[in-house]
Amino acid sequence: MRHYARKRYSPAQLDAMAEARAAKGMERPEREPIPMRAPGRLLVEVNGQRFDLELAPHPRHCRQWIAKRDGAEYERGGLERIWRKVQADLVPLLGVRNL
């Protein structure tokens, strides 16, 4: 619910604003595209278990990665989510207390 009345413009004012936007847009210099992040690698070795992940940047989200293990997609998300997936897949060690 609006608690105010919208300002109403006359057709002449709308045309003037459109021309001003067009002139402003023409003066704007061309920007170069931002380069995509470089792919990375995450190598984790814990208690003889090895996780070798290839990290490719997510095409639509700047803070997410696509992790691949042995060529197949392993996890898609932020670095913390990928790390938690690795921790979940670690095989726990058997010891005297765990028998």
C-alpha cells in the first residue's frame, strides 16, 4: 500500500526525460567485459584418503564453484559446501574404541 500519491508527468516531460536518458547513454564509454575466474584444483589427503577435485567457476553465480571428481560432477556450490561434502565422504578410521 502506498502512503503517497505518485507524481504524474505530462507527455512533454516524459519525452524530455527519454531524450535526456538517450543522450546520457550515448556519452557512456564502452566497458570491457570482466574476465571469468580461472579454474582451480583442491587436493585433500587425510589419513591415506585422497580427494582430487577440479574446481570450475559457476557461470551464473560469482561465489559458487562446480567441483568435479574423476571427470564427474561431485558438488555444486560455495567452497564451504564443497568442503563439508568432502568431510561427509571421508571414511572414519577404525580403532580400538570403534570396534
